[in-house]
Amino acid sequence: MELILPKDYHPTLTVRDTEAAIVYIRETFQDLLSNNLNLQRMSAPMFVGKDTGLNDNLNGVERPVGFDMKAMPEEPMEIVHSLAKWKRMALKKYGFGMHEGLYTNMNAIRRDEDLDNFHSIYVDQWDWEKIISKEERTEETLKATVETIFKTIKQIEKAVAKRYPGSVYHLADEIYFVTTQELEDRWPELTPEEREDKITKEKKAVFLMKIGDKLKRSGEPHDGRAPDYDDWQLNGDIMFWYEPLQRKIEISSMGIRVSEESLREQLKKAHCEERAELPFHKMLLEGKLPYTIGGGIGQSRLCMMLMKKAHIGEVQASTWPREMIEACEEDNIELL
């Protein structure tokens, strides 16, 4: 657990004003995102059946929160980590067409999260997914979509600046594209996390591409990424340099989703080919699911960044260790 306590921190909004700003940011941003990406809001589950293969396995080591139901004791349930695979199923189930998509207000619990200024066990994000053609599974499609999301973030920044002129964090005007291999080639002596901080400090807004596969120099992935939703060659993270904490902040993880071919390849690389027998994976391998692009955009993180907050606990109600609460109180950081 690493906690950053900025020097002379004084929040510019009260708790009540912060709560009002959160409502404004969330409602405004989701409308902008929906219009810019042609998305429809849909209801989404908080939990899925353990044996469906629909839960996000993240890095493969995080433990989902599980429980059983009185009405269905033979079918164990899991609180979602994200809705990466559920959304693709939903697009087919609900009859979405080409270049149409959905977004949801996703709430999750990640019990094994390492807590710090940006990370909580409670996750809230806009999970979105959109149908594309197989021919559109290209880097050009990925970059164009990233540019649209970046434009949307800049739109909400301007809206917040107009409403709360003294309490907005101003972002870069352009986003820089770079791959994980390019970062390793440039700074082989640094850790992946250090590389992310260094490039984001330099460029201010970055889309880091190609996360999940092994890098050439180290032989290790830049970061873990589940093998059964993103195509590791067509994915990435949107990150901003966050001056108040002198660190990068990741706002979105996204990508073009696996095809039949890339799913088989990535399951083999991840040594989990047995997943091919799960219902979701079987449907995908049999060509029964649409080709899609999608991702998640952190709601609390976006609010935190735009309002220049020092801790994500200032914009969401979660649970924190006593020592973290006490340290924050001494630094004028009031956790909800």
C-alpha cells in the first residue's frame, strides 16, 4: 500500500459541493460518450455465474467475491470484476447492429486490489462495447476510437471548468500514441510502472498500446491482461499525467476484442486453453458473437482528476485501512 500525501493540500470544494459536482460530471459525461460513440445505456449484472466464463479474470490471480443463492445452491455466483465479456454477449442477445453499441454503469468489487490514492476495492466505471466488422479490427480503428474518447474527456473538462472555474484540472490538448515495446526499447532499465510515469510526464496524455504479450528484451509482459477479451495487439490504456500527485493516472483500459484466431493464440500463451470449453468462449470460437471494440472508463478516477482531488476516497464511498484514514486526515484529505 503506497499513499502519496501532497504538500500543502487544500481541497477547493466542500464535501457537499464535491457530491454535486460528481453528479454533474457523471450525467454530462455519459451523455457525451453515448452521443460520440453511438451507445445506448443498458442495465447490467452485478454478479454472474461462476461457470459461465463471463467474469473478467484480470491478471489471473485476483480472487472474485463469491456466494451461493438459496434459490440456486448448485450454481455458485461471483461479483463481477468488470463486464468485458458480458457486454459482447449482450450486443448479440439484444440485437444490436453494425456500429451500434451499449454502455452501462458498472459496479464491482476487487478484493485483492492494492490500495493507494488511485485504487479502491470498489470499482465504478462506464463499461462500453460497440460492434465493428472483422475488417475494422485494425490499429486505425483503435486509434480513431481513442481520439473520440479523448475528445469526450476534453469536452467534460471544459464543461466542469465553466461550472467550477477554480476547481478543474486542465489536461493536454492532444494524446500521444506509443507501444509497450517502444517504451521498453527506450528505457530498458526502468520498470513498466516507471516507464508509464516517465512517458506520461513527458507527453501529458498517452495511449499505451499492446498490453499483455511478452516484450522482446525482458521476455515478460508489460502488464497482465486476461487472454479472452482484448486482442493484445490491438488494446491499450488511456493515461494522463497528474501533477498534484506527480504520477500518471489511468482513466481507461480498452481495446478491440479477440477474434476466434487471437483467442486461441492467447489462451495458449496464457496456459489456460481449458477456458475454450466455457459457454462464452465456445460461442466466440464458433463464430456466434459479433466483432467488437470496448473498454471501461473509471467514473471515480475521472471525477478525482477533473476536481484536482488527492485521493479517490474523496469522490467515492469505500472502505480504507485505519492508518490510511488517519494519514489522510492529517493532510486535509477527507475520505467519504
